Amino acid sequence: MNRVLALTVVPVALLMLAGCASNAIIGSQLAQENHWYGELGITGHLNKLTVLGESQLTRLSVLGDANTIVVQDDATLAKIEICGENNTISVPENLVIRESIWGKGNQVIRRPMGWKVAADTEPPRSTPAGNTGETAEP
């Protein structure tokens, strides 16, 4: 009973929090890059966002699935809240961030400073063992 109540209350509370953010983005399959200040709430699926350097976020809330967010090196961010599945947030390794994550496959990737990445960059694909991708000559 308590588990069912928690599984109901947490997403509803996070939805309310994301909707109350000073910067709310609602939709699916959106691609944006911008300077944001204060709180940023993202509700939807398959969005790709870049938080540009010099942004100052106190909180980043994500509600949905398969969103990709890149926080550039010169941005500040204090807290990340994620509710959904398979969301990826890439942040510079020097940020000290409080994380609240609910759902399967969500990840916060800490990358080295100075590494340039765009929100639409796909991770490298691995090849099956023994397959180098080269063809043999006759």
C-alpha cells in the first residue's frame, strides 16, 4: 500500500514541480539550446536540450522518457530531478549536484572539462566482438 502511494505521489509531485519551474518546456521531440536562469522544467519525451555556458540553474527537473540534456562547461547547476526512463543528462565533472532520480535507465554522465558535445550527438556504437567493420579483400 505504501509503495503504491509513493509511486503515485512522487510523479504527481514532480509534475507539479516541473510545471512550476520559472522556465517550463512542455512537448515532445523538441530541440533547443539556450541560456536559462533559475529553474528549468522539462516535461515530455525525446527532447534534446543544451544548457549553454553561463546559464545559472538552481534546479533541472525532467519528467518523461528518452530526453537528452547537455549542460555546457561554464553553466552552474545545483540540483537534478528525473522521473521517467532512459533520460541522459551530461554535466561537467566539476559541478557538485544533488540528484533525485526515479525510473529505469536514467543516467547523469560526468564528463571531463573542455569536452565539447552537442545535444544531438549520439553515443559511439559498438561493433560485435570480432567484427572490425572491415571487409576482406579477395
